[in-house]
Amino acid sequence: MTKTQETELMEMAKRRGFIWPSFEIYGGAAGFYDFGPLGSAMKNNIIKKWRDIYVCGEGFLEIDSPTLTPHEVLKASGHVDHFTDAMVECKKCGSAFKATDLIKDKTGQDVEGLGKEKMQEVIKQDGIRCPDCAGEFGEVFDFNAMFKTAIGPGSKRVGYLRPETAQGIFIDFKRLFRHARGKLPMGVVQIGKGYRNEISPRQGMIRLREFTMAEAEVFFDPEDPKHPKFSDVAHDHLNLWLSKDQIAGNEKLTEVVAETAVDKKTICNEIMAYYLALTQRFLLGIGIPPAAIRFREQNPRQRAHYSSETWDAEILTERFGWVEVTGLAYRSDYDLVSHAKASGEDLSAFIEEKKKKVVCHVIEPSYGIDRPFYCVLEHSYTTDGKRKILKLKKDLAPVKVGVFPLLNKDGLPEKAIEVEKALKADCLAAEYDASGTVGRRYSRADEIGTPYCVTVDHQTLQDLTVTIRDRDSTKQVRVEVHELPCILKSLLRDEIPFEKAGKPI
RNA sequence: GCGGCCGUGGUCCAGCCUGGUAAGACCCGAGCUUCCCAAGCUCGUGACGCGGGUCCGAAUCCCGCCGGCCGCACCA
């Protein structure tokens, strides 16, 4: 994809209603995007695909909990204290620094977790000044990336917009475990909005202040980190970017099969490896090419406060380089222990076979939806010659079939509208278009990735047949109208090859 | 937050320096034409980010704000 194509793609995305800048008529706001009608449909299709894997395929339980969360919850989870950076600002030039990094650079001292007062003291004692302009620093302050609000009118009860959906799942652990009738491993998912008050959002859809996440929490017995279906993925190839290679400044990827990665302890256990493989399958499923997928091992300094091993799935993009789209974190028993302690509830699980209680460990595959959405657009957009085609996977396409009258006369439009109605009645996302010429309509359909177009012509009036045109090849077949919904559905599910769908033209 | 650049119909932009109410391309809509891949013709809708200032008069000059892009920093 060239620079021109990138620009064209973003133009198209705006023009055709995939994404729009939010709050536009009031001047806009950084870090927020609206999904237009097509974007909304495509986003739902991505979510559906994810749900098919996790809820349908893996049998995970889905819940939906509030985005607004009381202080105690996020205090217990560590977010109030750790979802934050101690920052200092230069009083002269305004440059902002993370206090811990600044002190480490200047003095070698590790003041991580020592509190603002201590950091303030070190900065003062050692006379640390602004590396940019040698100016004096102001007070050390915490910048917490959570949006804070008050629950109830005039209330002193503090709440936050959740920074992740995961906490809602941990909170419900007792009920969920009972619902699952005490079976481990137990998987739970939640899809919804999360919020992070980024200091300076950039890069379009890549850094948002409000975004949709799809998170899964896998609860398991730490003494038994086996996955019952591991053999299904044992031979999946994974491209790993190991922490040691990153530190050495080496871009090299290590290709392994899931099984070997576990045997060699490159990946901590079967469960983690299983979900890396599943993540890769999901990304391939939405149309990301294998060579554009890698798994980056986070080094200890990068990991979140709750994690002991984390793998990020990354997608290579032309515009932003490698983009993190999924984080797979080993959260151990951190959350359950924290919430048990803070709430006074027993959040352990009784394991029948062992006749004892254990606190489950958790592996969390956490997916962003907006970032893959962008990546899908970028990887799908092609221009060959004069044609511009969004080569979306059929199940992601916001419109499945365009319905056109070949000409706007002789009763063809009326007949085409009938066809469109019939398809819609069959729950196919069909769209009637009669403007301009048929060529223009094909072109418009290609631009938004509509896989098939049906055209009603004069022959239709005689023998009740229509043509179906394939997006990628522009080839056509002729089929009987009454078979149309059925044939289109088969085509959309890739059950029959296009040439076999009807009489080739 | 800082520095540089920028903000004009749906989209991309010209005009700004040298103030005198805005042009083009594409798109979109109506019609003509048209028996299958953005043809052509006619007509049409539609814009100066917000606020203030200077001026007889501001898209244009000045100030403030908001937004965007790039770089720095940040990204648990």
C-alpha cells in the first residue's frame, strides 16, 4: 500500500460511512471516532466472528457489566494506584517526564513504587533539571489514566469509567463458577467499551480514549495448566518475537509450533499457547495475512501490574508499523486474591477431584476491536488498474449483495426492488441501487467490499433469472430468482465455488 | 504538554503573501441517454473550525480557543 492508497482508503472510509471523527460539528475531539453505518455493520461482523470463536466454539460464558465502576473495585484491582504514572513537568519549557524513568536515568536509583514524596525528594536533593532546557521541575504528580466521576447526585462516592472489562468478570466470579457448575477450566468473556484518558491521542483509530474491547478470562487450576483441546492447535505455527531479541535490538522472529513452544517453556503453558494459536486463527479469519502477524513477548518493565507473562499479538500495517491488537496476559491469581481480600468474600474454587479449594489462576486474552478494524481495512484495500476493491472477507462485508436494474425503464427497477425485498426478507444485507449506470454501481459496490451484485435485466422478465456478479473476478453467472437467496447464502459461506453457482456468462 | 505545519461544499483541494463575499476535480441528486463494469449531455444541492479585534469591507491581517498532521514526550 502506497501513501496515495492510504490517503484514498481514509477518504473512502470517511466518504462512504465507515468511520467519522466524533463531535465533528463542535470541532471534534481527539481520541474518539464514530462508526458510520457501514463501519458499524463491519464492526459488528468482526465482533460476531470473535463471539463465534469464544462463545460458540469454546463455550465461554458471556456477561455484560457496567462500564461505570465504583472506586473500591478499581482500588482493589490496583488500577487506582497503578494505572497511573508519576509525572513531572518542567516549569520552563513544559516538557513532561515519567518521574521514575527520569530519576533512573539521572541517578540510577530505582524509585518504582516509592511514592511521590520520595521522588520529589530525590529530584530536589540530586538537583535534577529538565533534560531538554535545564529548567526547574514542578511538583511530582500522579497522572491516572482513568476517567473519574461521581456516582449519585452530590455524592462523595467516586467512580471511574472502567479501563478494562475484565474487572466485571472477576467481581462475578462466585456466581459464574456456580453457573458453570464448578467446572474448570472456565472461560468467561465480556465485550464492551473501555476508557483510557490518553495524554495525547494520535494515530487516528490506533490510540483512542474510548474503545471496544473483547476480553476473555480463562480460570484454571494452577497445578493443571493443560488445555483439553490443545491437540487441535499443537501444530499451528507461531511467529514469536522474544523478549531477549527485543532487548538485543534484534528484529528476528522465532517460528515455532505451539507444542514445541510449550515443551521448551518459551510459552509458559498449554493454556497460554492455545490462546495464542486461537488469536492467530481469529486474525487470519478476519483477513490478516500470516506474514503480518507476530507475537511479541513483553519484557518485565513493559508488563502491567497484574501480569507475570504477556504476549502481544501484533499486526503489521503500512501506516503505523506493527500495531498491538491483542494482549495475552498471565494474570495469575492477582485479581481474585485482591478482590477476595478487599471484599472479604471467598473467591476460591472447590475442585471436586482434589477435594480442596484453590484460587484459580487466570490467563487473559484481551482483544481490541477498533485496531483490528483499521488493520482489516488497510489489508483489504486494493487498487488494481482503475478498480478500487475492498477485498473484505465475505462475512465482514457490511453489505452482502447489491441489487441493480440493468436499466431504469421497462419495469426493471420494480422487479429489482422485488428481488431486494425478497433477499432482505431472508436476512441478507441487500442494497438496491439504481443511480447512474450499472458499471458505476458495480464500482461503488467494489469500493465498500460488497461480495456479490445481482442484476435484473430484460431476460429476467422473460424467464425469471438474474445475474450474480463476483466482486473479485467480475465474472457472472445466471441463476433463477427463486433460488437466489439460497445460492447467495451458500456463496457467502464458501460452500460452493462461484462458477458452480449458476450458468456462467 | 512543547515545537513546526495546517483547518475552505460529501471528498481532495485553489484562493490567503498583495483584504473587495469563493474556483476546480471527484462524489452526490434530478433528468436525457444507456441491454453489464466509474462513458456522455443538461440541470442542481452544497463550504471559508469557533470567538474576538482591525477595517467602509476579512477565507485573506492580528489575538485567543478548539481540532488535525509530523517530531519530542507519554502509551500501565
